[in-house]
Amino acid sequence: MRIHQLTETVINQIAAGEVIERPASVVKELVENALDAGASRIEVATSGGGLSFLRVTDDGFGMDADDLALAVSRHCTSKLSDDIHDIRSLGFRGEALPSIGSVARLTIRSRTADADNGHEIAIDGGRVVPVKPVAANRGTLVEVRDLFFATPARLKFMKGERAETGAITEIVRRIAIAFPHVRFTISGTDRTTLDLAATDKTPEGIRDRITQVIGKEFADNSLHIDAGREDVRLTGYVSIPSFTRANSLHQYLYVNGRPVRDKMLAGAIRGAYADVLPRDRHAVTALFIDIDPALVDVNVHPAKADVRFRDPGLVRGLIVGAIRQALAQAGIRPATTGAAAMMDAFRAPEYAPPSQYGHDRHRAAPFDLTQSLHRPLEMGFGESTQAMMERLVAPSADARAGLNETSPELTAMPLGAARAQVHENYIVAQTDDSIVIVDQHAAHERLVYEALKQALASRDVPSQMLLLPEIIDLSEDDADRLSLHAELLRRFGLGLERFGPGAVAVRETPAMLGEVDVQKLVRDLADEIADTDTVETLKERLDAIAATMACHGSVRSGRRLRPEEMNALLRQMEATPGSGTCNHGRPTYVELKLSDIERLFGRR
């Protein structure tokens, strides 16, 4: 078979397979075009999950007749200069509109601010209808009908209408966070209307937009991030460890205003929370990375969701360091959602009064209004019951802390003053406006773990000499990478050196690891260095050993504590970063405000 040139329509359909995956992809491309055109208001309307009808309207600069004709041709764009490394717009490939037009029925109507009328162009499955003058408002209106009618095989891979509608909403919400000064409206016959009002570009405006998109709960349970390193700046908000989600869909990441889903960035967030979250829980984040465009490549994939940094180690270190510093500075802080869950657990069942007409032999006798006010009221209790009630003033065996008077200085502390120990595992403390319940084992486990980590960080990790060096065959590139990190690995207790062109000799291993599969450890480290230029694998193994030692060396459940021991534990928790969760990510304490307690009893 001879080689031949593909038709323009087939070329566009191939490009559409990379750029246009589903209706949400169309919305993403069109909304990004609107933002690049300086729009302050963007409206999205859909029907049938965006497959049957989709419209995006903006009030941007608009296009004239000549621009419209070029806009539907491949590789025509106004956003890119001759330098591919200086990309300062969301779009730059010039592929979206011709790709959409090759698989759907596309209509574009636009008018510039100084024009008397607008112009319209249409593409029907790759066939272009010439430009014609029409009446139009300033800005651009793009309608897409019958998406994938020209490539019906793609329709088999679409999900249900509700799923496609939800994906469109999610993509608009994700973009909207980075552009708080733009008003976004989503409507249609297949959805309820969503209106995100415009704020401004200030930190307060960004926080308001984050609240609109993610919810007020995140705003109340988040920490502000503002850090920089060399030519990279990181800002935004991250959740406290006790406020998490079951998946990572609530992690919003932006590079120069572009929403991205990058594995390296997601891994950095996971690493920053490694010690404070369970493995099956994920932090909620809205992080913005501002970096010189020359130091990041956004031209990795046509969907532009992946990026490549020139120095990934620098970016990863900045994210991990900034988040950990914010968590440390936040001190002890519970999630506001904990009180609501606690109230649900405590909430009593609805009270059902006895029937007035049923035969209830336990019903109390009617109150005698003629009873003398000067005679004590008879409660109907026997002598043994009255004696028992009199003894209730004495505390139980598990409430020894309650014997001491609370000090105003202690109740003013974040975790308050210890008042009791119940079930020999939970410390009940009182603050000025709340009750705090602490899991003594989980709390002490975290304290011991943090002490072990500080000890590891303050000096080199003790190593154990191998009787015979372990020779590990590797590729020459992997051996070179390990050699470059040999000094850092030695600090973690792993002594290795080059042994020929494609091998390393391991002479020492961390003593904490005991018997270890040296071959697997070194190969894992080589793979990680090749991928992220870090040696976190070894550090994570050491931290895991420290966590196990902390678990076995902490205060056990069932141990009775004296009042002074309870208060000492509370004070140490307040002074230790990350003590709101144990090593496994479970909360170490819960707090119930006095106002919540009053609501439980109907006082509010």
C-alpha cells in the first residue's frame, strides 16, 4: 500500500481523539478560550449531558470575520509567539475548534467591541460553512450540537447523562477557582443552575471563590499557605489533618493559573500528610504554583493536564516543606465537622409521651395541688434509692481528676483541664467553652513518634555493618544516580559505593530496619531517584519503624492516670505539631462546644 496524505477532516478527527474525550473536554477548551479573550462573565448551558447541546457564551474581546475564518483552521492561534517556552495563556495549540468541528455541528458567533455587527461561521462534521454577518452581542457565543455524530463509535464510551453533566460542572468549578474575578453560570435542562458570583483577585477574593466551590466547611478547616523558593512561589489553602475526604478529587492544583492533575504534585501532597492521615483518606487542597514559564513545560499532552518541571525536586520540596510548616504552626486544632458528628452520636431518640388513653399501670398519680408548700415534696423513692442518690455526690473510681478544682489558667488552654478518666482510656477535659475527650493511647503514640523523628533528624541514623558487602547489579544510569545521593543515604544509615560500571556495593544498612532485603531496597531507591530525584523511600521506611516503636512504647489503653499525668499529657499535646491525629491518621481528641451541648438539651 502506498503512502498518501490524510484529508484535513481525518487529521482533525485524529486530533479530536486526543483533545476531545467527552463533553467536559469541549467545555474546558471553550471556557479556556473565553478566559484568554479577557471575559468577565462566562455562561455555560447544556442539554443531554452536553452530547446533544452545549453552549458557551462570554463577553470577551470577540473576533472579526477574518479571525473567525482562521479560528476553525488547525494551528491558528493568537496566543503563542515564536517562543514555545514562553506560554502565558491557557490555550496555545490552535487545535480545539477545528477538532470540535470535525466531530460535531459547531456554530461560532462573535462581535468585537468596535464593530457594528457580528459574524458567524459554522462547521458540520468537518464541512465549513462560509462566514456571514449576523446580529450579535459583544463577545463570543459557541454552540456545539450532536457531539460525536461524525464518529459514532466514540458515543459507546460515553457515560450516562448525569455523569457527563457532573463532569462538566466539575471542570467549570475547577477552572473557576483560579479566576475569582470572573462570573461563571451553568444552566440547562439537565441540571440545576449554578451561579458563581465574581469576587476579586485578592487573597480574600480567592478564599471567597474557594468557599463557593469547595464549601464553607473547607474554609473553616483550612490553613493558609504562602511560601517561596528560588523562582517558585506557592500559595493557597490546605485542610487540617482532621478534615479529609475519601478520594483525591477535592485536591485542586494550579500552575500559573492552569488547572492540572500531575502525579508528582499529588505525590508531594501525599508525602506532606504522610504522618497525619490514614492511607485511605486524602487532604483537601487549593494550591497555586507561580513559576517562570521557561521552567515548566505544559506542552506534554494535548489535554494540557500534565506538566513537567525543569527542577521537580525543588517544587516537590517546596510543597512538602510549606504544608508541614503550616501544619506545625497551626498547633492543636480540631475539625469543625467533628462536633456535628459527635452531636449525631449523642443525640437522644425522640421523646414519645405515654398514651393518655392506654392502660398504663406505671403511670404516675396526678399531682395534688392541695399539698402544703411548707412540707417536703414526696418523690415516691424508697429508702435504698434515696440513699443511693445521696451518694452520687461522690465521684466514681474513674473520675479521680474531678476531685481537684479546675484552674482558670488550665481551662483557658486549648485542651483545657483534665476532669475525669473514663473506661481507663479516655480523658475528659474542660475548657472555658467546651468539653474535650482525648484518646490517651493515640495521643501519647503521636508524642512518642514525634520525639523519635526529632531524634532521627538531629543526628545520623545508626547503621549496622554487613559481614560481607552486598553487590547489586544495576544499569549504569541507576548506579550513577545512587552515587550522587550516596552522602544523603549515608545519613539515613545506608552506606554504598560504586562497584564497577553497572553495580553498587552496600556495606551498611540502617540498624532500625533489622534484617532487610537490601536488593529490593536499593532498587526501589534507584527507581524513585529516577522518577522524583528524592530518597523518600528510605526515609518512609525509617518513619514506619519509628511509628511502630511509638505504638508499642506509648501509654496503653486501660492504664489509670493521675490528674497531674492527664494534664501533663494535654500540655504536651498542645506543644507538639500534628498531635491532633495519631500515627495512623485517626483523631486523638474530639471537642464539643458548650453551645452544641445546649442544643442537644434543647436550650438553644
